[in-house]
Amino acid sequence: LQNPLWACAALVLASPAVADDGYRLWLGEGATTQARSGVEVRGESETLRLAADELRRNLPALSVPVVVARADDAALAGLRLDARSLGSEGYAVRRAQVAGREVLLVTGSVDVGVLYGAFALLRHINSGGDIANIDLASSPQTKLRILNHWDNLDGVVERGYSGQSLWDWWVLPDFKDPRYADYARANASIGINGTVLNNVNAKADSLTAPYIAKAAALADVFRLYGIRVYLSARFSAPIELGGLKTADPRDPAVAAWWKAKADEIYRAIPDFGGFLVKANSEGQPGPRDYGASHADGANMLAAAVKPHNGIVMWRAFVYADTDPEDRAKQAYTEFKPLDGSFADNVLVQVKNGAIDFQPREPFHPLFGAMPRTPLIAEFQITKEYLGFATHLAYLGPLFEEVLDAQTGVRRGETVASVVTGKADGHSLSGMAGVANIGRDRDWSGGTFNQANWYVFGRMAWDPSLSSEAIAREWAAQTFGNDPVVIDTVVAMMMRSREAVVDYTGPLGLAHLFATGHHYGPGPWVSDLARPEWNPVYYHRADRQGIGFDRTRTGSNAVAQYAPVLARRYADPKTTPPEELLWFHHLPWDYKMPAGNTLWEEMVRRYDRGVAEVDSMRSQWATLRPRIDAERWTKTDAFLGVQQREARWWRDASLAYWMSINGLPLPNGSAAPQ
Ligand code: GCU
């Protein structure tokens, strides 16, 4: 115990109630070192044993014994549990008679389903539920629930704000940090079943034998928790590693190289999930370099993993500096014609919006436009454009807004129904989240950021869950069952994302961020080499007005949506105010529905965002006696930063707009004159 780190770890283990620096995430306040009895596991599997251990450690004493068993266990035969009705990874938790005894049964059709059931039971109890009439049953609505780590092999996480990469490549595969199991456990608790270990801006090195062995070591840990490992593949790897002259997907030598590489990976990782590919995007190599299509590239890789049941997730995040077309249109233009030409183990991975993870974007027009291709929705959990780790922004409402959006293609078709595969009858389906996890002790650089990891997993499992209900269960599990804490925290969370929208870019403005790092305002930036990287490209403000005309008189991006939406977005009067300047260039004195002018409404929203942050901070202050000092103090400090920076955003943005429109601040604005 000479090392202070060990002393600290010992203290945390010995007295969980004293301090919680966030390491345990939402996994229960009441972890005891004293395992409880009364949990019986039937069957030999390691995963079932993990499920039972989880319950032994974290369940309070119950009046009935708990039985953990797979649905096909002989002792459950009399119960007529239909394994299929539980879904492929689903669970059921209920009172039952097993071997002549009244028990609390935790079951599932497969081992990991039982583990999910154990976590569902803990979630239920830790959110104040009881076991009297307990009847929990659920199965995931998407097949792939995947974290995308943008982790580089040198330990730096692209757009990561919570420390170095969790993967300690240097000492892998020999040393497997116990933290990897904690990571897997946290993911399993919310149903995540896949992880892409390395950055989409991939280095070929990640496909060399030493790194395959390291990935295999991680896969060995994650497997027990139902999590498969995937890798981002660099399209030019056959040249860089294989010494070939080309990476043209139509060249048989290239296809053979990938096939051999896939075989090599599967020898080390028999349940390897497959590849994620960023091709011909932001300087990455790809099939377009050879005049081949994205489908040619994806299908060639898909053929390599197909014999092993692997998949390819091919990203649609493409835009070219040489293309004068509105950047928001380019992915659709490139991919829509390819619908129907992808192999059956390819998913096209589409960001939630057509630009890039802005605080608000309309849903990506590819959702609903490629019925013959399974689409996996990509969300960013890490807050690249929402204040990094410091600003409080609960992303549940953002995810929900996108998932609930009607595509307009068919009655009732939503982004969620496309993503779950239900709209078009695809068995492959999924959601991907760019992780916000790093080596920080609290994993995500702050307590509230953990909620974004949590809500991603829960919504990927079931996109119909409400962001508020998820916030509530997260708050209860994270802070305990004090109703004052839960109500206050949930109220703060539910308004927090809109606050960020308000003070960074209200009314559909987007991409106004400072260059490169994307932290802080930069709406005036106009000198970057690629025009579509400049904020002025997006807001198009001049003395007369502001906004990007995406109607017929402009880029006509509205035509990429289904006709009913295209019509709605074509007219500012029927465009939701939240998306107004995304679709329209309007005069500063445009009359808003409430009778005020566009300029007045903009200023009102900037002010509202700042006021909301002030209110979050004072609400948090009231919780001081109810939350451990460690987490309270860090969050309070972060809210202080956010208060200062919300003002920075508002004041800098308004000063810039005023330098263009020459208008005074409307009466009553709180911004400095
Ligand atoms: C954004 C982000 C990049 C990332 C890219 C992507 O542009 O800033 O860091 O590589 O998205 O999603 O590929």
C-alpha cells in the first residue's frame, strides 16, 4: 500500500458509501464486498456464473431465492417458457415455481440473455421497483448495438475528452487490465454487444499480427459478456502491409489479400464481428480512388468475412472537396443509387444527420431512401460539438428526436423503424455510438457524460424507450433513490441539450465551431482551404439575412426527403422553427409565428440558453447535501465553466451577427450592449 493509487483503490472497495468518484458508473450504489447467498445458478456456463455473481454482489436480501437459468434448462420445463418469445438475446424475470419452490427466476434464451436479465433485475430494484409482482421481459430491437472507439494505436482518442485510450496496446496481449472486464460489464448492463476497437481514421498497423493478438486478448475478456470485437479497416492495407501495387477492390490479388487477412483474424478471434470502413472520406483511401464504387469496396470485404459469418459496416459519411454540391447532399447522391447492390452481410452506416453530429440536425435523408440495404445509425456519444466533457448535455433527447422522426416514405415509418430493420424486413440492423470512454477514473470525463453512454445502449436496445424514462433510471442507479435528487437531476438533463443548441446555434444554424478542435464559437471563420469547412459556408449571413437555402431556389437538398417532407421543408412557414435556417435563407426581419422578428427570436434563444445553464447550476447547488462531495464538486465546477462559456458563445456570436446585420440588440436582451 505504499503506492497512493493502491491506497485509494482499497478505500473505495472498503467503503463504497463514503465516496464515489464515478468508477462504478450506474452499476449500483450498494455494491457490497460480502456476496449474498440465495442466488442459485443452473448450468455450467461462465456467463451464467457472471450473472449470478452480479446478483449476489448487488441485490439486497430478498424474501425468495433467485434462480438464474437458461430457458431450455430442464428445471424450467414445466413453465412452458417459449425461448423464441424471449427473442434471440432477450430475457424474462418473474416469480415462478421451479423444482417445487417459489423463486424469482432470471432467464433468457441464450446465456447472455440471462445476463441481461440479471442487469434488468438490478435496474428494476435500484430504480425503486419491488419483486412482489415483478414481470420483466424484453428483447433487443436491433441486432448490432455497437460502440465505435475512435482510439488510435498511440493511445490518443480522436475527439475523446476522458483521457487516453482504455486499450493499453503496449502491454497487451500479456496483461489484461481488470478494467476491461468492468468495461464489458458496464456495456452488458445496457445491452451493448459489439465494440470497434480502433479509430475509423484507421492505421493499417491495426491489422498486423501483433495487433490481432492484442485484439484477441480483449475479445477473450469481452466474449463472456456477449460483446464481439470489430476492427476499423484501412482500405489501402493491401498496399501498406501486403506490398501490392493497388487496393482496387476488383483486382483478384486484392480480394485474396483481404480473404487471407480475414482468415488470419478469425483464427485468433473465432467470433470476430467484422470490419468498419471509412472510405473516400476526409482523405481516407477507398474504392473511388480506382474508379470503383463504394459497393464494390464493401462487397469485396464482405466476401472475405462471409465464410466466418462476419459483417461489414460501410460508412456513408462522404463528401469531397472537389464537389461543389451542398455537402449535406453528397452522401445521398453517392449512396442512394447503390441501394440494392450491397452484399447481404453489409450494412451502410449513416450518421444521424447529413453534416456532422451538430447539436441539432434534421435526420439524414438516407434513412428511408435505401430500403434494400440495412442501415446502421451512427450517433456521437462523445460531445465533439456539445462542449466536450465539461458542458452538461444529455443526449437522450437528441437520439430520441432522430429515432422518432417520420421519414415520410410510408405512413408510420420512422428512422427507428428503418434502423431496427422492421420497415423493410431486414434481419441485420443496428445502432453505433462513437464512444466517450477513456482512462479517466470516471470513464467519461464527468458523471453526466456517463448518462450519454447509458442512454445510447438503452435506446439501441429499444429505440421506443423515452429519453426521460432512461434519464430517470440512470439517475436512480447513479445517485441512489432520493426522489429530490432524481427529480432535480432529470429536470436538468432533459433541458440541457436544448440549452446547448440555444447558446451555440439556435433555429437550425449549424457548423459554427472554431477551427479544428471544435470547442467554442467561430461563425466568422472563412479562410479554410476547403470551403465546406468554413462556418460562413453554412450560415451565409449577409446584411439582408441568414441561413442556408436548401429549397429549389438554393441547393434543393429538401428534394432528398420523401415528398411530404420535401413540401414541408420547402416552405419556411411549415418548417419547424428548430430547423428553419438549416433549410432557408431568411431576412433578419422575417416574422416568426409569435410575431417577433427572426433577429429578435435568435437573440431570445441565445439568452434562453444562457439562462438555462444558470438555472442548472443553481439547481445543482441545492443538491449539495445529498450527493457525495467528489461528484458534486466536479459537476459544480464544470457547470461553472459552462456558465462562462455559454456567455462566450452568445456574446461572441451576437457581436458577429451584429457586425453583419447592423442591428441593435432587442430590448430586454441580457447580452452585453
Ligand atoms: C468528424 C470528426 C472527425 C472524424 C469524422 C468522422 O468530422 O471531426 O474527427 O474523423 O467526423 O466521423 O469520420
